[in-house]
Amino acid sequence: MTDSKYFTTTKKGEIFELKAELNSDKKEKKKEAVKKVIASMTVGKDVSALFPDVVNCMQTDNLELKKLVYLYLMNYAKSQPDMAIMAVNTFVKDCEDPNPLIRALAVRTMGCIRVDKITEYLCEPLRKCLKDEDPYVRKTAAVCVAKLHDINAQLVEDQGFLDTLKDLISDSNPMVVANAVAALSEIAESHPNSNLLDLNPQTINKLLTALNECTEWGQIFILDCLANYTPRDDRESQSICERVTPRLSHANSAVVLSAVKVLMKFMEMLPKDLDYYGTLLKKLAPPLVTLLSAEPELQYVALRNINLIVQRRPEILKHEMKVFFVKYNDPIYVKLEKLDIMIRLASQANIAQVLAELKEYATEVDVDFVRKAVRAIGRCAIKVEQSAERCVSTLLDLIQTKVNYVVQEAIVVIKDIFRKYPNKYESVIATLCENLDSLDEPEARAAMIWIVGEYAERIDNADELLESFLEGFHDESTQVQLQLLTAIVKLFLKKPTETQELVQQVLSLATQDSDNPDLRDRGYIYWRLLSTDPVAAKEVVLAEKPLISEETDLIEPTLLEELICHIGTLASVYHKPPSAFVEGSRGVQHKRLPGSAGSGESVESPDTGSAAGVSEPPPAVIPSQGDLLGDLLNLDLTPPTTTGPPPLSSGLQMGAMDLLGGGLDNLLGGDLGGSPAMAAGFGAAPAVMPTSFSAPVGGGLDDLFDLGGGVGMPMGVYSPPKTIWLPAMKAKGLEISGTFARRSGVIQMEMTLTNKAMSVMTDFAIQFNRNSFGLAPAGPLQVLTPLSPNQSIEVALPLSTVGPVMKMEPLNNLQVAVKNNIDVFYFSCQYPISMLFVEDGKMERQVFLATWKDIPNDNESQFQLKDCHLNSDAASNKLQGGNIFTIAKRTVEGQDMLYQSMKLTNGIWVLAELRVQTGNPNYMISLKCRAPEVFQCVFQSYEAVLKN
């Protein structure tokens, strides 16, 4: 009779009966009773009341009964910790039982009971079991250490279990070695910096010896551990690869993928001209192909991993195209993944085969698959130039089928082909226009509108076609509306006389009748461009488009490297790093491939960001399409004519009377009011006092300026620590961290460029967008040698302040474009305004006094500076180091009052009153200036200088 009878009873008063049976003298009756208890527990009944009675049954030689009682204990110990202690003596006794199965069972159960009170009693039995003569007991005890570490890490370290665990790696039994590796790996994951698995050539040799003899899951643990090792040189790398290669023929797909992971990582160390390198490439293909004969779910996991491998090393599977051809009974998720890999493997040698196959797929019944197949034909055209003509004719054949969704997808990909090969295939436009009425999907409609706008001069009735779309403008999706707006503006610039009404109609719809901010803004920009400067409009709207490449869907190199190190795990299926989907700190170490053979670079890239110690996130990269980028996108990368910084007082020769208003018209774009004298221009304080200041000044302020300032020696301009401006993930492996400094009157942008990609970077250049203070590079970006993978270089770029000016938000925002041989990258950063305080910013006392009075009170702002523990003299010295000059000081009722001036590079003067109360760490600062916009930045400079 089966055990199902235990689950069918529904009697009442059952607990009482079970209690009696558990205390029976007959062994068989006891066993039956425990089985009933476990059955009740399994279906969710609460049988915790029987805890003492079940624990009494532990004193038995019957292994089956012992297992059942231990199962009950594991379930209820947490809710009954005090009762669970009753079982400790039996555990300790069982750990010394002559039967190794009972010893192992006891130590396994003790590890599963997560009760703090019990863990203390567990240490002694565990220590004995780790050194037990029976390997089965030792391997169970090894896993128990990992479980105990999870409950109480400190206890495990104090008791020396980690050292015992490390010793077990040298055990004679391969299963003990595998479990010790598994336990140490588990512990290391929760303590990433502990360096528990101290791998060296001797340890590696022991692991490789155990690899051949342990079970398949033991092999996986050992292979995953090997993948974390970095060989010393290519010879050691080759030796490990040779010993791991036999695992590729294992029946378990997890073992195969773990072996592939190790080989993919260690291949990075092998020189490509080595014979063994070619042999290894050939050996990697068959096991990957074999994985595709498994059931669909396993196939999918294998395909997702193959997708990564093909992106890293396409040569492994370049002759295996046929295995990725789709079978009629493949599930859709397998079909789509195979299709993606086919395109990645497409080359001139196999393109005819691939195209014939894709054309076949386009006649299938599965709509999603057909769409993807049509897109794939377009991607092949873009990837393999020689096949473009065949691809276009294949797409035209598909359009002739008149199947709606096929036609729509074909039009979307033909638009991309036009972008890749301009002036080559435009003869097909007539065929496309015939199908205009059948388009109902936003992407297809947008693509068709783009084609009509881009090639309006070749289409006689382009205005009629676009007008037909305009009739239902408000019902269209945003994507179509934006495309339609741009297309009609293009048409107007090409045929202005015939389409004036049409362009006015679309601009009116976009700006007045739409509530979509993107559409409205684009409409206004076009409207203003067309009304103010049609020539500029033509240059902007009809500019030559950059060619597109097939590489757009490749995974970013640094992410790909990390995913290759996670082959055979969930990360390789999601194509996301573990940190993106694993909560908490466990298992989210960032892994990297080792440097290629002969590079001599260290494996771990230097983390330049950590030195900065700044918690705020790096500024977002500027989107490449925003109109505010202005000059950035038109990168003129020849070095500017100026070779050094401009003279500090560029306005001196203008003989201006104004001390405070200078340069503001440029900076803020508008009339700022104030006295007529203030509007004259900008410059340094004049040698002769202006008449407006020569009148006698009454009150106590006269006496104030007769007191000495007592200013000490300057201490140098404070420079903030470097922060990451451009993360590698957003710049194809280039990471830029930096800061700004002022040295000997020269503003410098000090940067660390780090190459976290796998290819060499060269041809660096830099350009700034227009900004509030006209900052611009005063020379080229001096990167004289190519930047190798994993290499960092320090660069100091001198800056001038004679560049074009445009008010930014915030005022000290700087938008930067950096170009190298890979691409152009954009980022924004903020410079401390103290970098712009010039060395001749100390104002004469009488001039200061008159100017302070002359500035309206509306232009005064007060700030509180908290937690500053300097006295007034120390503060004055520090500030003078940052070109904030103390002109006078007086003490009123125990409060020191410092009167200070500073001058910005564009001639703006800022006056300040700093109040320091002895014993009070909070300072008060009053700022006066003709340009109140600078107040917040100036206050931040005070804060930075005084607190650092």
C-alpha cells in the first residue's frame, strides 16, 4: 500500500490520537504516527503542538524514522526555538554515530535549523565532521559551513571554519573538493572583498584533477570557480584550456556552458597566431551545435548564450549557419532568436543561402516571425554591401504580394537602406508610393513620410501625398506627426512656391492646436528658422545625414565582456548584468575579461570614480538630437588659433567706468537697468576715481575703511576632487572623470581618460558648446599615444574665456563633446565659479564703499554658511587663496565683519560682507552684484573653499 493513505484522513480530535500513538511503545506504530504528522504538516495543518512528542522519537536506530523527525524539526524549530534546544543532545550524539549516513544527516539537519541558540552547540560537532574519516560526512559538513555562515558569519570566522574549508580543497575525494569550492564561492559572493578563494597555480591544479572525477554539479562548481581565476601568462592559460576541453563533450548542458565560459575567458590570453588558438575555435563549435538538438527551453537558453558568443567571436560558428535555420515546429521564441543569430553570422560567403531562407520565412503564417524576417532582410542589406541589390529586389517581390504587414515592414527597412546607400536605390520609390493607402501602422507611415520628404524633388505629387496625411493630423501618433512636420518643411525648402499654404497649415497645427510639447517645440523652431534665416533653415533641415551601420543592435563592449563572464547563468539569458535584476549586495560583483595576450595590462581596470568619493550621480549625457547642442554637432576639430589663456584683464584698454555691470549683456541677454555709467562696458577698477564716487560719504563706514584688513598669505585656489563625467556604459567603453583647477592664473580642465573597451582608442579631440562665461579649449586635447584597453591617461586642458557666450541653466553648466576614432560622445558637467575669479579682483576701499551704496538693495542676497569652524583671519586667508579678497575688517559686539570683493573673467564684480561670530559655526554672507544670477554659484564657491 502506498503512502497516499496518510493524506486522506479528515478525522477530528486527530492531534490527541497522534499524541498517544507517538508515545506508543511499538516502533511500527511510532513510525506510522510520525508519517501522519509529516503528512498533516505537508498539507498545511498546524501540528506544532506535537513538538515534544516528535522530538522524543529521535532516540532510534531506524534511519527512516530519524529522517522524518529531522524533517519535522527543520520545519518547526524556527517557531519553537526553546523546544528545539531539547533536540541538541541527540544531534551531538548522532554526530558520533558509527553509521556515516546518520552522522551526515545530523550535521545537515543542524545546518538547516536557522535558530541562533542552536548554532553555538553546532560548532563542536561540525568541527569533528569536517575532519571525519568518511568523505560523505566531510562533503555534507562543507556545505553546512556555508549555511552556518549565512546565519552567523562572525561565529564561522572566530571558530576557524573558513581555514578548514580551504584545506578541504586539497582533499583526496573529488566530491569533497567540489562541495568545498561551492561553499567558499557561496560565502565569497556575500563578501566580495574577502578573497576567500585565494586561487594560485597549485590550487588550480588540484581543482582540475578533481574535475575529471566528481559529479556533474560538482564539475559546474569547479568550472565556475576556474572562470574567476586569471592565469599568469598564455602558457598557463593554454594548459588550463587543454584540461577543461574534454568537459565540452559532457551530456549535461550546464557543464558544457560552464566549460565554454572558462574557455571564452582564457582565450583572451592566447595569441591569435598560436596553432592551439585555431584548434580551440574548431573544438568550441560542435558542443554549441549539439545543444540545439535539445528540447525548446534548453535550445532557447543555448541560443541566448550563443548570441553573446557570436558577438564576441563570430569565427567560432561562421561555418555553422545551417543549424540556425528555422524548423517549422520551433516555438516562436526559438525562431526569433535563431533569426537574430543568422543575421549576426551573415557574410558575403553565405548571404545567398541566408536570403533564400529569409524570403521563405516571409511567407510563413506567424505574423511576428514574418515581420522579423522582413526586417532581417533589411539588416542583411545594411551589413553586407554586396548583397544590398539582391535584398532590395527581394523586398520589392515581397511588396508585390500585397500582404499588408509584409508591405509595412518592407517600407520601414527600405527607409534604412536609403540611409545606408544614398542615391542608389531611389528608383523603387514609385513602387512604394503605390502602397501608401494600405499603411496603417505608425512606424510604416512615419517611414513612408520620411521617404516622401527626403526625396520630394523626385516625386511629382509629393505635396498631394503629404497633404493626404495632413487631413487626419490629430489622429496620428506622435511619431507620425513629428515626421510629417519635418517632411513638409523639407518639401517647402525644396519647392517653396508651391507649398507655402501647406507649410503654414502644418506649423499652425503643430504649434497652436497641439498639446504635445515635443511637437510644439519643433514647430516653433522651424517657424523661427524659416522666418528669420531661410538659408540657415536649409542647412539645418536638409543637412547631409550620417550613414547608419548594422552595429546598432550590438551589446555595448563593456557589458558584453561582463556577460561573457556570466555564460550559463540568468544574466546570459536576460542579456543584463546581475546587478540589474539581483536585489541586495549578493552576487553583483562586476566581472571583466582578462587583457589580451601581450598587453601587460592589469585585469582590473582602475576605478577612477572611487577616489572622488562623491555620492551624487554623474550628469546625464546630452541627447544627440537636441537643438540646443548648436555648435557641438558641427565639430571643427582643428586646434583653435589661441595657444594660451587670454590676458586676465581683457577689458582694460576700453577705459570703461563700470565696475559691476561688465559683460552682462552678453551673459544674460537683456537690459539690466542701473545707472547709465554701469552700461558702458567692462574692465578693471579705473586708476582715477569716477566723479560719482568722489562725494563725501557720511556715517560710520568712513571709519571702517581706515582699519587694516590684516590679510595673510594666499593659500592657492581650491580644486574639487574628480568625479565621473562620462561613464563607460554610455560611451562605448570610454570613461572620463575630471575636475577644474586654476593654476597661476590659467583655468585647466583636468581629466582622466580610461579605455574600458577592448579596442585601442586614438584621434582624441574636444569641443565645448556655447556657455555662460565663454569657456573654450585654449589648445588641442593632448593625448599623444593611443589609449590601449584597460589603460588610463591624465590630461590637463588649458581653457580660455573668449569663446561664444550663451546663458546656461544652471549658470555654470558646460556641455562638452569628445571625439575619438570610435564615435563622438556628449556629456555635461558643472565648473565651480571660483575658477573664474581673477587675480586682480581686489577693489580700492573708497571704490568699494561707493559701489556698495550704488547697487540697489534689490540686488543683495543673504546666505547662511553652516558648520564652519575657522576664525575670521583663517577664513580670510583661505578665501584669498581662492581670489576672494578681504578689503577691510571690523569687529562689532564680538562679531567680525569682513568686506570682500571678487571679479569674474568677464569683468563682473561681486561684493560681499562675511559675518563671523566667535564660537558660532554658522557664518552669514551678504552678496551684492549687478548680476544677481551669479549669487548661488558664488555662495557655493564660498562653501567649497571654506569647508575644504
